[in-house]
Amino acid sequence: MTKTIALISGKGGVGKTTTAANLGAALSLLGKEVVVVDGNLTTPNLSIHLGIPLYPVTLHDVLRGKAGVHEAVYRHRTGLKVVPADLSVNATRGIKPEKLKDLVSSFFGTSDFVLIDGAAGLGKEALAAAEAADRAIVVTNPEITAVTDALKTIRTVEDSTEIMGLVVNRVGKHSHELKAEEIEEMTEYPVLSKVPEDPTVPKSISLKVPVVHFSPKSKAAREFRNLAERLTGLRKRRGFFSRIFGWLR
Ligand SMILES: Nc1ncnc2c1ncn2[C@@H]1O[C@H](COP(=O)(O)OP(=O)(O)OP(=O)(O)O)[C@@H](O)[C@H]1O
Ligand SMILES: [Mg+2]
């Protein structure tokens, strides 16, 4: 069964695209067939993270009905399949983000995972990314502002999309961070992964290679691989976590 997961957040810049690219690459390294869709229609940057900025057909063309979905799928050198979005300024004119759900369904049966890199906030396209997936992972930083915004997003989408939990990214950057337990208490969802602040992440982005390939032994890469292993059932978590990850198996 194809598993569809949206990476969403309240605050922008917290690490959704980094998580989508690296979780996708880590799942791909485990032999899974993975498609990552750039659901951030207004300010897309998945293709920039992966170094494929020029392509003739985009997600926008598919949403406009000008191309078939399989014309907009590109195989990245890591093995990951990517559906990039149009980077031009007026690309979103006439686009209906709610059509994302149909696009995602066209990968049913041929992919193990479809990850959707969502837009931040509570706008139409952010909500469309969550609604296009069966489950969502909320990405946040361990700061009160980011977690407050994450909570708003959670409360907005939780009735229509099942929230698996949170990836807390850039842990250890500041001395006054919220602890995982505090974030769980605030949001009432489990912290699935704590990705540390790691200088290899921005370096890997500048070199356009996911950190799980660029620096496999880095702390961030290990954490993304751990999350991928949990999603595929290779790494078991007991009790509550086994219930969350159970649907994936
Ligand atoms: N674990 C990390 N350690 C250090 N820097 C990081 C880490 N994760 C992300 N970053 C930095 O944060 C920046 C923003 O990350 P990213 O683009 O993934 O956020 P985003 O949530 O997708 O942003 P947007 O809301 O604009 O789509 C990256 O360009 C990178 O420099
Ligand atoms: Mg992004």
C-alpha cells in the first residue's frame, strides 16, 4: 500500500523541505520507491535543495491540466523521484491547490511512499498539502514561537488528516529551547524525531545533495535515517510509538 505523508508546519523556514528531501532519500536508501512532491506552490524550493532547478514540465503544468503527472516526475541521482514545482513568480496564477490530492493518488500502487513538502502556515496551499495525504508530520523548531504556530496548524488540520507527530529540527541551536516533553505536552502529539542543529545540513543544501548522502555519519543524517527506519518498521519503538508507526506496515 502506498503511504502518503505531508510535511507541514506553522512557522516558515523550520525544515520541512530539508526533512522531505532527507527522509525521502533515506527511505530510498532502504530500497523503497519514493516520490517527493513539491507542494509548496508559491515559494517552492525542493528542486533547489536537490539541484534540479531546470525542467520542462512541472507540478504546476499538471495542476493546470496541461501535462500528465508522469511527465512531471524526475529521477534524482539518489534514486528519489521528484515532482518539482514551477519556480517562476507568476506560476500560481489559475492553479487550484486542491487538485494535489488527485495528483498524489496517481502514484498509488507504484510507489511505497509519497512525501509532500508543504507550504508553511494556514493558507490554501498549506492546507491542500495536508489534505492530499493520509498522514502528516509537523516540522517545528524547539522555540516557543515555532511550536505555537505548529499547534495552530495541528488544530486546523487534525480533523481531516491524521497527525503522526512532530519532527523537532535544529535542536541544540539555542540555550533556551523547549524540551521534547514540553512540546508533546503543548501539542498533545509525540515527538517522532529530534534532528540536531548541524552545520553539515546547510552545507549539503549548498552542494545540492541530501545530507544523508553528503555526510552519512553526521548527526542530522543519522536522525533522518532513524526516522526512515521507524517508518519502514526496521527500527521498532515500543508502546505508543508502535501504534503510530503500525499503519505503515
Ligand atoms: N538540522 C539543521 N541544522 C542546521 N541548519 C538547518 C537544519 N535544518 C534546516 N537548516 C537550515 O534551515 C534552512 C531552512 O530549511 P528548510 O528550507 O528545510 O525549511 P522549510 O520549512 O522548508 O522553509 P519554508 O517554510 O520556507 O518552505 C535551510 O536552508 C538550512 O540552512
Ligand atoms: Mg520549504
